[in-house]
Amino acid sequence: MKIITKFLLTCVSLVFAGSVMATPVDTYEFKSESNQERALSLSSELRCPQCQNQNLVDSNSPVAKDLRLEVYKMVDNGQTDAEIIDFMTSRYGKFVLYKPKLDSETYILWLGPFGLLILALFIGFIFVRKQRIQESESTTLSTEQQAELDALLNNDKTAN
């Protein structure tokens, strides 16, 4: 009986949870469906300046709400994506872009991971090579060591 009650309670809460989620687009009337899709994709590519780790669509901050509305209006007014992105970056800096352009200021951002990978591979190569050299040196016994080992082994055999 408890299992059925828990199951029904879970189903009811899932139904209500689905109706609670609303997108910010519901409050803005677009001129066309294509404008709505374009505005949503553009807003999801722009970072909220206040939250810093959410895009404009996911953020609930007042700044994000204002910027979403600004993007929606600019899309409905017929501005291109490049014009909207230029406006946002001129106002808030390149930080608002989730995928910054490749230029002299962002080389380290784009090429840094590859540089770190090459550095890690180089360090790993040196480490493995050093261990192989140490293994080959440690397995080779000098004639003195070999004679001492033979003497010890012969003593052990004569003791038994």
C-alpha cells in the first residue's frame, strides 16, 4: 500500500513540476516563429553578466531578464545576429560570449588546452624514458656483484 501511495505521489508531483517550468519567451509576443527560435538560440549563446555561469535563457536575475527582452526586441526589429552580439560585447565585454572569437586576446583560451596536453605528453614521455633507463641500469650487475651473488647462492645450497 505504501509503495502505491509513493508512486501516485511521485506521478502527481511530476505532473505539477512540468507545469511550473515556464520559459521567459511566454511573456513576449514575437512577430514570427522564426524570430522566436532565433532569439532563443541567440540568448542561449550569451552569458548573463551577473550570474556568470548561466546563459540569458537559464538565468533568473533581473539583469538577464532585461537583456533577454533587449535581445528579443532587437531580433523583432530585424537586426542581425552579428549586430546583436556586437551590441552586447560593446556594452558588457567579450565575457558575455560563451564561444569567444579566435583573436589575439583569446589565443590562450583556445590554444591553452592543446599546449597543456603537449606539455603533459612531453613530461610523460620523459618520465617513462627515465624509468626505462633506470630499469635497464638496475638489472645489469657488475662482475663483483655477480661473484658475490654466486657465492651467496652456493653457500645457501651447501647449507641445505
